[in-house]
Amino acid sequence: MAEKRLGIIMNGVTGRMGTNQHLARSIVAIREQGGVRLANGDRVMPDPILVGRSAEKLKSLAKTYNIERWTTDLDAALRDKKDRLFFDAASTQLRPTLLKQAIAAGKDIYCEKPIATGFDEAMDLYRTAERAGVKHGVVQDKLFLPGLLKLKMLIDSGFFGRIFAI
């Protein structure tokens, strides 16, 4: 069984969501568990490079979570062929520009929500990724929280009666 490296450019990880949810609870946890086991027995091991504006914060996060790579140079990270996935948790207002940069660099995309501040801009990003042939997805973790799943069950069962508006 082989271990397959997955190079991930993690942009915006110095913020609360980027650090806690995406770095510590996801990528670091997956690494600590030995990667993700595939059906054929191989394992995918995430190899992140932390990217952001503050070298001091990045260096501290890298040390805390035993991550070897970090940089404040997003352009250099995007040029690195070893890293094929771009994850963005930076400011929503910056996201469309950042995602287009990553798409132009041929990176597959996974990003925090929302991907844009408006529908037309979001659809433009979708079409850009489709034309480029890159894989792309958006974090939809809130849809599957236990409380929301229970609420959906109650709505579907008719518990609240006819709902007119929320």
C-alpha cells in the first residue's frame, strides 16, 4: 500500500476559521490519523503549505502544528507544481480574485463559503473553473450539523405544520 502526497496551498489560515476548523480540526487531524485511507488500501497524506500576510503568525502556526512549509508569497506557492490543491479561507471580498489566480495556475480549488459576494460573480467563478478543467468545491459543513439535520427532520415530518416563510 502506497502513501500519496497531496500538496495543499492553504491561504488565509491565520484567521479563526482557517486555523481552528480547516487547519487544526481537519488537515492536522487527518495527518495525525495517518492520512485518508482509499479503497485500494493506499493512503492520501495532506502536505500543506501555509500562506498568509503575516510571517510571524504563519511561523507560529507552522511550529504549533508541526508543519514544515509556510510563506507570505502566494504567487510562488501557486507556481509550485508539487502542490495541486488551493484552499482559501481569506476574506470573502478577496476570494474571487484569489480563486481566479489559482485556477489560472491550474490548481484544483476548495474554498470556504461564500465563494463570492454575489450570484453573478459566483457563477463566473464556476464557469472559469469548468473551462479550465480544474476540480472545484466549496465547504458546506453547516448543512450537516446535528441541529440542522434534526430541524430538517422536524420540517419534513410536518411537526411545524405548513411553513409560509422564515
